[in-house]
Amino acid sequence: MSRFVYADNAATTAVSDTCFNAMTPFLREQYGNPSSIYRFGGAAKKALTEAREKVAKALGAESSEIF
């Protein structure tokens, strides 16, 4: 039986279903620029800030350290 092993995860990596489902709204509906000053971008900035806070908490870091 042939088995494929992908070993170039530095170039690109498949995302989990959980990640894909979490990101879909931001790829299709809420794709505003979080650095902009308009409402569409403000919603994206809020989501980005919340995501950074979650990741920072999980890693024991400050949200300002998450890029």
C-alpha cells in the first residue's frame, strides 16, 4: 500500500476542519481590513483582537506578542 507523506510544512500546511470552519466567515463575509477606519474593518479588527487574546492565553503570552 502506498502512503503519501507531506514533509514541506514550512511552505504550506493543510488546516484542520476546526480552523477552516472558524476562518470561513472571514474569508467570505467579514473580510474587511482590520487596519482600516471604516465599520467593515472595525469588525475584522475586533475578531482579530479576540483571536490574539485567545491564542495568548493558551500560550501564556501577552496578546501584543501574537502576530
